[in-house]
Amino acid sequence: MEVIEMGENKRGATELDEQKWVYDSSIDHKGRIPLRASTGVWKAALFIVAIEFSERLSYFGIATNLITYLTKVLNQDLKTAAKNVNYWAGVTTMMPLIGGFVADAYMGSFKTVLLSTIIYLSGLSLLTMAEFIPSLKPCNADTCSNSPKVHKVVFFFAMYLISLGTGGHKPSLESFGADQFDEDHIKERKKKMSYFNWWNFALCAGCILGVTVVVYVQDYVSWGIADIILSSVMVFSLVVFLLGKPFYRYRVPRGSPLTPMLQVLVAAISKRNLPYPSNPSQLYEIPKSRSTGKRLLCHTSKLRFLDKAAIIEEQEDMMAKPVETRNPWRLATVTNVEEMKLVLNMVPVWLTLLPFGICIAQASTFFIKQGSTMNRNLTHNLTIPPASIYSFAAVSMIITVCIYDKILVPFLRRVRGNERGISILERIGIGMIFTVLAMVSAAMVERKRLNIAEREQSLLVSMSVFWLAPQYLILGIGDGFTLVGLQEYFYDQVPDSMRSLGIAFYLSVIGASNFLSSFFITIVDHFSARGGRSSWFAKDMNKSHIDYFYWLLAVMAGVNLCAYVYIASRYSYKNVDKRVADADSDSYEGDVVEVMT
């Protein structure tokens, strides 16, 4: 009885200790174990969300109106401008693969965000100078047909400097915000499930101001004044981010997260001829008491050839040996093997997301160009900039996220009896359906616009730009499911040591899709112009057939959705080993609980 009471008292003391301190391998700003009451959760995340708001304000203020700048200021034709927008967007969303790796392996999220924000600000400052310094300024579009080469060089250098800044800023900031919530604490875990929804709320709020206020200033006041506004907001948000330093929880980088995966592959190949053990429990795993705060993963039966990396070749007491004495290139842990499986399982999902990315790439290119040929007058004295119609997607996404978080998830939790309510991949799939519908809507509206243009024989048609609202609204609903779901999926399902890189994987979907969109436009342009026919992407929008292109995308996305549903139905989520370790021994108390995150 005394032993039992001592055990219960010890367990109770441990639970109280875990309520007071955060034992998820994070530290506070002084390098100590974080105090739960004064660090993390929303008190820290709000500072991080604030800088995301300003970055998205800058990004959407630039990105959504970039095609207008290229066609009206730099006088590029529609096809060239659309390709340049896609190239820039592609680089901007692929660079996070480098930034996320650097953050996870070497610098940590906080330092990476700080450095990348300074680089981002340098790009904005250079854009501002290119609009005001006489030797760098573009020529007046009304008096010349080609801007000076020096302006083009400085402009594109500044734009790609912003891409470089985004490369470190975007993956590190979002994962840094999610790191403020302890996954093993039930209350914080539920708050974390809402984090990505409210993160995107701030993102959309920045987007709305970017595509309305900033774009209006660009079109009707001055591109230079708009750049000054964006630079000033970025400086202010950087100050706010630094003010939150005492409240943050930091994760110490532990070297390249790719090295353990390479070790698993090498060990599995070197032991490929060994027989599988009769019981998976015979595979090598370090005791949780020696795991230095790292979460252990449960064994899964998929990709069994990798399990050979964890086979113990010699019959010796591996538990008694120090972890440091084993050769990781010869013997991997079950957790390392499962982490490798997690990344490999993501590849088919990533591939089936590319058509979705190609569809949403049109929102900042051809959708905007459509709007530039339509009636944008609100009153006799007020005209809407073409890029401002993008705000419908942002508003729609905000409404969707709010309804999802406050109504749909609580309802589904009660009905389905699980903590999440709806699985991550189900959420992504629902959004992909809306994306197909958005392409169908876009094709039908464009067909109507072309009919009116043919009847009126005018470059600017009388059809209201608000006819584009349905396709943006539907796309926004889809984004509220798919884009938010993708962020959660790539953060949650990657190994814990590569969460910034996980967010970079999400962004790489958008980046690769932009490159594929440019390539797809080139292919379609080539085949549609064969035999002396007019290309679907003629310089004159009223002679083009963007509607055919939208129908093609809708069919492609619909077929791809079927492949996605098949892959998602067979997907296995991360299973975290929740065994409670005795602090004074290698034995475990309680059962193994497999938690599907």
C-alpha cells in the first residue's frame, strides 16, 4: 500500500509540475524551461500574427497588382506578363524550402524571421527608391513605350529580394506561432487546432487591405507612395514582433533534419537481406526517459522495407548501452524510421495538390486581367482597381474560417465524437471541390464577357466587374478549407524536427503550381495557335479564349480530385507514443496510447 501511495503521489506531483512548466523541448528567451502561465499560447501568438498581417498586406499589395504594373508600366504583353507573375510567385513560394531548412537545422525560427524580415524590408526600400530616384524611375507610360533598362533591372532585383525575404519569413513565422502551443497539453492542443484558422483570418485581413487600399493608391495616386506605406507598415510590425520576445517559446535547432532520414535509408539498404523480426516490438527504440524531450512515434506496417534499419543485429542489451555509442548509419530507431515514412507518405498527397495550385494561380493573373476590361465604376467619380476584386476571395475565406472554427467544428465534435471533428485530409478535399466549381464559374462568366465584347466591339465592355465576384467567392470558400488544411497538414504530419520545413512543403505546392501554370500556358498557347488559328492567350483579351482554358483546368482538377480521394482514403496519420515514463527507471507505466494527430 505504501508503494502504491508513493507512486500515486509521485505521479500527482509530476502532473502538477507539467501544468506549471512546459516539457516539449522548448525554452524561454533566457534558455530555461518555459513557465506555462507566462509564455506561449495566444499571449505570444498574437505578436506573431501581427507581423504576418503586415507581410501579407505587402505581399498581396504587390502580387495581385503585379500584372498591371508589368503591362501598363513596363509595357509587357499579356502572355509575357502572366509568365513573369507566375515565375516570381513560383520563386517566392519555393524559396521557403531553403528558409525552412535553415530555420530547422541552424538558426531557429526567431532568428530566421528576424533576418528575413530585414531582407524583405530591403526589397521594399529598393522598390521605393526605384520610383523616386530620377535615374531609376520608369518613364511615363503616356509618352514612351519602354521603360529604361536600369529601372527594369532594379525593379526585378527588388522583387526577387522580397522573394528571398519571404523564403525565410513565411515558413519560420507560421511554424514559430504554432510552436507556442504544447501538443501534449489538452487545453493548448485544442487552442492549436484554432491557431491556423485565426492565422488565416489575419492573412486575409492583410490581403483585403492590400488589394483595396494599397492597390487603389498604386493605380490612382502613385506606385512610390504605395511602396512607402508598405515599408512603413513592415518596420512597425518588426518592432511589434521584437516586443513579444519575452513571451515566446523557442525551439533549439538540432542540425539537419534530413540527416536522420538518410541514415535510415542507408541502414535499411545495408540490412536488406535480414529477415523481419516476428514482433515489431523487437525493433530498436530508445526509452522515453532517454529521448531528451523528443516525442516517440508508434510503429506502423506501411513501407516495411524501412523497418530493417531498426533491426538489432547482435543479441545484446541495447537498453543498457548509451544512446551515443550506437552507429546511426547502421542502426536507426523506430521513431526515425517512422519519420522517414511520414515524409514519403506525403509525396503522393503533394503531387495530387498541384492541379489545385494551378487553379488558384489564375486568381492573380487572368482573373485580374479579365477585370481590367470590365466596367469598374462604382460612381461617376470612383473606379475600382482591377486587383481589388480579389478582396471577395479574402472576405469569403474569412467568413468560411469563422464558420468552420466556431460552428462546424464544435458541431462535428459532438456528432462524430472526436477531438478534431473533421480530419485534415477531408478538409482539404472539400476545398478542392469548391476549386473545381470556381473554374466552372470563371469559364461561364468569361464566355458571357466575350459575347458582350463581340457585340459591343469595344476594348472595355459594359459588363460589371462584379460578375467576377462568384468565382472569387467560391475560390475563397475552397481556400478556407484547402489552404488552411494544407498548412495544418504539413505542419502536423512532418517530423517534429522539421516543422518550418513542413510549412515550406505547403508553400512549395503553390510555388511548383505557379511554375506548372506558366509551362501549361506555354503548351496550351502552342497547340491552340496551330493551323493559323488565334491563340487562347491573344494580346487582346477580347480576342482570347480564356474560357476554354478555365474549362480545361476544371476537367483536370476534377479528374485529379478522384485520385486525391483514393490516396487520402488510404493515408495513415502520425501516431505519437503517449507512454508515461518513470523518471527513475527505463520502465513504462500505463498503456500505449496511439494518438492520431
